[in-house]
Amino acid sequence: MDSILHLLKATKIASKKIGILTKELKNKILVDIAQEIENSVDLIIEENTKDLVLMQDSDPKKDRLLLNKQRLIDIVKSVIQVSELEDPVGKIYLENQLENGLLIKKMAVPLGVVGVIYESRPNVTIDVAVLAIKSGNGVVLRGGSDAFHSNKILVSIIQSVLKKNNLPVEAICLLPTDRKHAKELLEAVNYIDILIPRGSKSLIDFVRNNAKIPTIETGAGVCHTYVEKSANLENAANIVINAKVQRPSVCNSLDTILVDREILADFLPKIKEGLEKYKVKIYADENSYKILQNINYTFLEKANNESFGTEFLGYECSIKTVNGMDDALEHIDRYSSKHSEAVITSNKELANIFLNVVDAAAVYHNASTRFTDGEQFGLGAEIGISTQKLHARGPFALEKLVTEKWMVYGNGQIRK
């Protein structure tokens, strides 16, 4: 295939049909998709296995790639949940009757065609497609080659449901993974209304630096948890361990632990067993290295410049000793990707300072950063976590897949 423009054009045309669907029909389509996924669990796992066998077990992306029965059950539940959400299309934000008789309404309307570039996350295929349908948009998906078979079967299931409901299958388009088409996609201003990269920092930087289409940055997370000296150390240890090991391959997992110097010797032994259980490699600064070495922490290395500001996406983290809140805030400001940051403290005044000063999409007091997620926040599925400030910040969910249109109703008015 020498060009993908005919695919993009077909999706743009098809998006017009999706944009005028009734709420009832959109919800029916989503329920049908959930049912078809449930009926196709074995086939999906079979196709997913074809991708899994080509990836090294040591690759942190392998966990993201995996689709097992439980994950597919969770995907089905998520699709149903989206079907039950309030439809954002047609919502009236403002209505005003002018003295000249004009009736003006500001209304939520679909964006049009949403393009998504992502890596090793076949669940994103479903999340994006169902959110697009619910919000009346067409979608162009460009997944990675390492998830080719998984994405292909999932898109075929969605397209089969569209066909059964007499809708154009081109509304959900899966592009070929050839890199030669990247330039066409990034410059397709006549066919794609918004482009969303979801994946590594290098992917996001590439899209941001080369796209001619408005772009929403999502995905990259360098997440810190600051354990302040007044913290309940048992709670702090549980939170830190959860943030690191519960699912380390995702963007809201913990990368760096900041610990006040006064409590370092008391706190580090409390996380030893929980992190060692998962063989978490710790890159420790000079102060924490000595303590961890004395308590015989098994997986230990000395930190270097690259140990901070790194998104590990695996069983690795760094520890930095700080001298109070100001020192912690300075470190976070320097290294944060503005995704998710947490403070563990019993001092409410310091907690409020942290929550208000730290520049991130989600900030936490006494809780794990692992909660930064559209479904966990009660928004349903998401396309990703936006780390920028315009249009959307935080979970990029259903509510952000619409734009505004001004509707003006008259009866012959002219401007004098």
C-alpha cells in the first residue's frame, strides 16, 4: 500500500453517519460490541498469543500486551459502563435569547475524526473505539506492530457489529503498521481533527514535533511519591509498595520515592520486604544506599544522573533523600512529567501546599498514584492521561471527545 489517504477519507465520510446516531442506537452498538467480545474470548486470546510469543519476557511492554480471560472480562465490563454514561453530544452549555429575537445556543458536538497512535496496548483499541462511537466520532487507529494480530481481531469484531447495524465499517479504521505511512498520518489535516499519541516519551515527542494536526499528549509518566517526616510510616510503606508493584508497566506507577532525611532510617526497612518480594531494583542515592546495604536489600544499585526523571515501566525505582518540603518540590519540578505526584504526610497544611504547588494532572495526599485512570475516577474508559493544559488535562475520557458549536436561530434578522 503506497498511501493511506483513501482509508482516512473513508473514515471521514463514515464519521458523518456516526455523528448523527441517536443515543439509543449508540448504546445498543456498545452493548453488542461487549457481547461479541465476550463470545470471542478464546479467539482473541489465540490471536493475542501470536503477538506475545514474539516479545521477550524481559520486555516491560509484554504485560501491557497481554490479553487474558480476566482482562477481557474487565474490558467487557468497561464497554458496558461506557454505554451507561451520559451522552455528551447535544448537551447545551449556554442558551441566550437576544433583544433582536435571535436564539443562541452553545452545544456539544463530535470532534469528527480522532486519530490515535499507540504501542503494545490492545485494550486501547477497544477503549478508543467505544468512546469514539459513544461521542459520535470516527476513529483512525495506528497500533504498534507488536500488537498487530490482537488489534486486527478486535477491530474486526467492532466492524462486524457496525455492519450488523447497517453502519459503515470504515468509521473504525485500523491503519497498517508500516512506518512509511507515519508522515501521511501526521499531516492529514483534511481528514483527522485531533491526534492523540499514547505510549513512550519518544513516541509522544515524535508526534508533537512532526504533526500538523492538533495533538493531545498522553501517556508518559515520571511519578514521584514524597514521604514527609510526619507521615504514618506503615501507611506510607503500603502506598509506596502498591504504587510500584501493583502494575509497574503502566504510566501511573511509581518511579521515584522522595524521603525526608529525618525518617529515612525508619522508613526504608518498612518497604524492604514488599519490594524484595517482587525483585524491585532500587537505584539509591548515597544516604539511602548505605541504609539499604546495611539491612541487606538484595536488588540494589547506586543512583546516577539517569536514575531520576526516568519512567521505568518495570520493577525498578529510585530513592532520593530530601531536606523537607521545599527540597521535594524542587526535585519534582525538575524531573516530573506532570502526570501524577503524591505526598504522604499527617500535616494537612503541608499537604495543601503540595497539592496546590505541584504542577501535574493529578496530585495525591496519602494515596497511591495508581488511581490516575478514567475508570477509577468514575469517567469510564479513557484514551489516555493528558499531561498538557489545553483542551484536556488528566483522564482523556468521553467528556473530552466533543467540541462546541454555536447554533443561531433567527426569523429574518439582519445586522444593521
